[in-house]
Amino acid sequence: MKYLFSIFLLFTSFSKAFSQNDEIDSLVINPKSVIAVSNLNVLYRGIENPMRIAVPGVEKDKIFVIAENGNVRKGLLENEYVYYSDSNGVDGYQLETISVFKINKVDTTLVGKHIYRLKNLPSPEIQLGSISKNGKTNIAKIKDANAVYAIVPDCVLQYFKYDVKSFTIELIKTSGDTITYTNNKGNIIESDFRMELRNVKTGDKIILKDVYMKNSPTGIVSKSKQILEAEVE
């Protein structure tokens, strides 16, 4: 099971209440358990999404939580729950409904129903220094490049990241010579090859490939499918 980071859910109470049989007329039924989510109401499939659930005035052992397209289990911390789903949805997009119930002596009462977007985890994009796109690149960016990165663009997950573990760079000179540099010790470009980059000239080409990266916090190491090609201008 893969692990994750934080989707923190805050609960506030309101006066109006709906029973288990009331009609759904909005995204949230019974504002007793309205959820304010720091991650823009998004849950991610294939990882564990921690959340905190607390209904004001109701003891934690009297709260029951279910999800339509995934599973919700109690966590280790106070009021902590963990959501997980491997449901595919349609083209990776799906709505998930999490319902919160209060356990009574003879039945249960719905105290909140909350809808989220269930999405795939975003893919990282490889980057050489500040160079992130193929094509002609300012010579100053090449000379300043000192590391390789795997960036997750526009990701709302604070602790979801990739650490580069190894990579290969090819420097193809206009003279026809090719210098191949491989680093298996992390994302830093070592001094000898950095000197080669500082001496590039207009028309030289740089190819970044075979980037292996480790995901945090899942610990999974994978190879990027991307190849970054830049031409010095």
C-alpha cells in the first residue's frame, strides 16, 4: 500500500440538520460536517489520503464513514481517517462521495455528504537547471546548469515530490564530437562536466535522458519517459 502526505479536513458546525432520508439538494448534505480541504477538494487514487473527521458533539466511536468509489479506514491519530481508491473513472477523472454517519442505538443518521474530485497523481517533468522545454536555449542557462530536477507542475500536494537518483547528459558539439556524462549519485552535475557546459558554443546540443527518480513518500523509483533536448543559441 502506498503512503501519503496530507489532505487536512477542517470541520465546522451549522444549525440546519438533515436526516438519512432527506433529499440531496447540493454538494453537501447537512452542514454539521462541512469539510474545508486544503487541496482544492481533490483526492488522489493509488495512494493513501489522510484526513481528519470530527462531528461536533459526537464521540469519535459513534462516527461511521463510507466512500462510494474507495475505502475509508480509521488512522492512528485522533480523529484521523485514511482514504484509498484504485478506481479508474473515465479518462482518469471521477467524482467521489464521502458520507459521514452518526451511529445511534438502533440506526444511523447521515450528518454529512461531501463530494471530491478523484484524480490520478500528476507526472513529473525533467529539467536541466532552469531549462524545462525542448528547443533553442539561451547560452547563459546552459552555462548556469548545475543539477537535474524532476518537477511536478501545479501540484497541490505539499509533500509529493521526486528526487533524481541518476541521469545521463549528452553534449553534441558542432565539431561532431559527443561527450556523454552519466551520474549515478544524485541530481548534481559534477565539476568536470560543468566545465564542459561552461564552454558550450552556439549550435551545440544538449540531450538529457535516462532520468531515474524516487517518489516521496511512496519510495518508488521509476525512469522518466521524457527526453529533454536543447540547442545553444
